[in-house]
Amino acid sequence: MDPFYIVPTPVVSSEKVKFRCVADMENVQEVLRSALSAQAGDPAGVLSVHEMGVFPAACLRGQLNLPGNADSRKVLNFRDKYLQKSLLPPKVRHARCRYLPVGTPYEEPAAELGTPFVVKPATGAGALRTSVVRSPEEYARALEPFSGRSDVEVVAESFVDAPEVYLDGVWQHGTLQWSSLSSNHISPLSAVQGGVLAAHVLDRQRCPDLFEQAEAMARQVLATLEAPDCVFHMEAFHEPDGLTFGECAVRLPGALSPRVNRLTYGVDLLDIEIALALGESPEPPYGHRTPDRFHGYLLLRHPRDGTLTQQDFERAFSFDELHYPSAPDAPVGPYGRVGHAVVSDADESRLGRTIDEIARFNETGGACGGSPLA
């Protein structure tokens, strides 16, 4: 394959990469003009691994007669949080959700949803521009990042105060073919506000009921929303009396989730996503064998106080993979990321504790002592 990239910022690579920049990845006309003007020869398929490209990718497939999902209308069921939740049946417990049209006063969502409530982009943005609102003053601040010119740009949702888990998987021929359940150590919103985003794969044998609930929810959601053959990512809140649906996307999971799934289960979700985009029908890999080792990741950031080096991390913990540039001008990515770590353990619960220790070590600049990973 000879890839051609449509990107929101220039590609920086030591290799010669063919690309065009666009101002807005969700502007279908701009993306289509970029594809048509590229003179890329005979295109074989369109692939997006980011949520902002899912709708344009479906449109391009339809316009260029390419394989894969071309139903842009149904893609919106997985992009717009209000449309998605409004279609779910009552048996799928979920937050109440409403648009915030231009000029909506604080009192309306507060009366309808209770306080606190959540304000977020209708099409999601990985917890960016997401706020928990408890007062008229916080409501005004939460709306500041938005254009204020669209009645369908922003949604408000009832607040669910519970830990988050997510199910990554493969949906094919109307059936859940394979899935992996992971736990976030803090919410993505907390990570945006300064915490270390981290997650690890859960052990099916240790929490079979949770797996059963998550997979049942995924089957119901994906069937109701008429999902295409896809790799999907579904988020849920783990409350004491069961799961509450968060949201579901028909794309690869973010951060390092594809990598830890491949390391834990040998299932390459990116490879499956590429195959589907090329019109192939990948055979389920799959099964649910018990892994030899469970894996997790952390998106490492600059500490709140002091400095850390890669050697500091290596002296305190053992890693499968570690990248931590200590230069103060190191590029900062999503969730404050300047580096990353992958860790593993044969005992999933012990892995979770170790990731918590590494996160505290990172946040405090090494003030919390670490213990070697078994």
C-alpha cells in the first residue's frame, strides 16, 4: 500500500510522507477536495483511526465507490451523543442527555438533569471541553470554549459519579466476535485536568459478571444503533448495582489500548480495521483464552513539582516499554502526555496496583516510593 494522509497538522517524519492538511477534519467538502486533488491513482480504501475522521471516511467511501462502511447517516449514531442516547432502549441504562441550543439558561439543564451535570461537545473530543457544572458561574465558563453559534454543538448530560471501564472489540456480521474489557485508573476528564491517564486489561476469570454485563450491553447497543462491521470502543460507568452506558464509537480505541490488547491477547485491532477498510472479511482471531500476562499503559506527563528522568522511573519500577524525554521543552500531547509506559503482570490485580504507584510517582515527581514490578 502507498498511503496518502489527510491531516489537521503537517506530518513530521524522517521518511517522505504524502499528505495534505485541512483546517477541519469534519469538513467533508474540504476532506473530499483534498482526496480528489491528490491524484492518488487507484484508491483501495479509506481508513480513519480518530473519531473526527469517521464521518468523512464514510462519505469518501460512498463518493469514491470504495469498500467498507459508506452509510454516513448511521455513522452519526456513533458521533452525536444526543442522537446516540435518544435511540437506546430503556433496558440500556444511560445518562439523560439534551442539546444546549444557543442562549439556553443554566436553570433549564439544572432543572431537567439535576446538579451537578456535564457539559461537553455533542460529537465528543476525548474529554476536551468537557466540564462538570455545579453553578451558573461554572455553566458560563463551560460554554466559553464553544462557538455559541450552533444549536447542536453542545450537550448536557446527567452526571454519573462512578469509575469507568471500556470494552474494545470486533463487531462483524451483526455479532460480537471478540472483546477485551479494561479499566481506567482515573477518568479522562481528570486526566485533562492534570492527572495521569492510565488503564489496564481486566481478567475475565476474576470478574466474570462484569464481563458478561459489558458484553451484553455492547450487543444491545451495537444492534440498536445498526453498527457496521467494525472495530468499536464502548465506555461505561461501573456503579455498585451494574453498568451505566457512557458512549460507543465505531473506531479504534485511543491512547495505547490497541497495543496492550495486542500484547495481552495477540489480537491486532489496527490490522482488523485496515482489513475492513479494504473490503476484506477478517476471520475472528479470536476466542477468550486466559493471557499469560496482562498489560496496561500510562501516558506520562511532567510532574506537578520537580523533575523526573527516564532513569528515575527505571530505578523505581520495571517496564515492558518506557519512553520519557526529560527535556523541559519536550512536545506535550493529549492529556499532558510527554512520554508513555507499558507494564505487565501475570496477576491483573497486582498490575492495577503497580500502575497506581507509577501514576503517583509521576504526578508527585518521585515523592511516592515505588516497588519493583513482579
